[in-house]
Amino acid sequence: MNQLGYPHPSARTSSPTHTHRTTAELKLRKGAGRHYLVQSNLSSGTELALVEVRGSWAHVYVHRIYGWLPNIYLEPIPAAIEENVEGNPEVDSGSRVLSRYSLIEATHLTTATLNLRQGSGTGYPVLKVVEQASKVRMVLQQGLWSQIQFGQLLGWVPSMYLQTLPSRPAKGGLIAVPNQRALTTIQLNARRGPGDHHSLARILQADTAVVIVARQGAWRQIDRDGEEMWIPASQLRTVY
């Protein structure tokens, strides 16, 4: 078993079970880094077995070979399960909103009546039905699906049915934006404020996965492991 609880593919006597799929066209590399040789090119939607995760890179087994790719481009393959109806009292605690999101204002409006699901796919159970024109907050976008906060629930809906609400500048020109996944392009110094004159918060390596939560001028406020810090927009590559 690896650190994520998946059996190692080499331990199976038959073909390994696919646990994840790619959300973009990717290069399968020999090691955890962009400087390693490319072994194969994978198309979007390729199913594979996840072996382990190290930092922002995933070790996978696909097309009978082992390799590495950025884990931010992987999504779990939903299990074939029956949907729960609205009002199910046995809602998984993982669907509850994290406390740090509870006081953040809405960012989007639903353009249709939607099923709020536990995961990013129609195979996941329904937590609640969200009516058309409901205000929600987007927490994360992953492929064609978005994780949103609706009331006290955290769940997933198709991104195409979300309309962005106008952003309102806060004091000092800070503008909240829908949380957006990104990767750092180089090793850089993350600051405690939007500018090089602010104190150092952390040194981030190239290809570090972060979430953009706000912007101010040429700087972006990011979240990494629950810690908020600032880096220049020019040193980020948006994933979705």
C-alpha cells in the first residue's frame, strides 16, 4: 500500500485498477520535475492508477509504464453509486464548509437548477438541489466542474451553469477573485503583502501548486497549505 491507501500496481496479478484520470494533455516524465525526460504524451481523460504524491507531482502507472506528472491535472474517477436525494441526513462531514470560507461573500450566480454533488462528476451523490439564480461562492475549478459553497455545504456543480458576479474592490485596491488553481513558474520569494518591500513568508519552488484568492495590481494573493501570501502575477501559470 502507498501513502494514499491505494495498492501498488506491481502488487496486483491483473491489470491495475484505474483510480484517476487526466484533465488536460500531459507529458509523462521519468521523474518528479519538468527537467526529466518525457516517456509518453497523455491525452485529456486518460485513466491511470495513482501510486503516490510527492509535493506537486504524482507518481502514476499508465500504459504499462511508471511515470510522473503534475497532480493538479488529476481528478478521481467517481465510483458507480446511487444518488442520495435532497435532505439526506447522512451527509458526509467532508461536504461541510471549512471555517475559513464561512464568512466570504458570494462570487457566482447559478443559471439553472443544479444538483450539488459530493464530487466532480455525475456519479457522486446529490447533497442538495440548488435553485436557479442562487448566489454561491466558487472555491475551486477543476476541469468542467466547480467546487462551490452553498449555505453550509461544500459541493460540486458543472462550471458552465455559473455566472460570475461583479467583483467589488476592497480597501487598498484588493479585489477578491474566484479561487483559481495555478503553478509557480520559477523558484520565488512569497511575501506577506503585495510588494517586494514586505517581509518574506516562504520560498516556493518551481511548479508549486497554489490557489489564487485575490489580486492587487501586478500581485496575486495565494493560498498554500492554508497560509496566505503574495507573489507577482508574472510568476504564475494558471491551470484552469
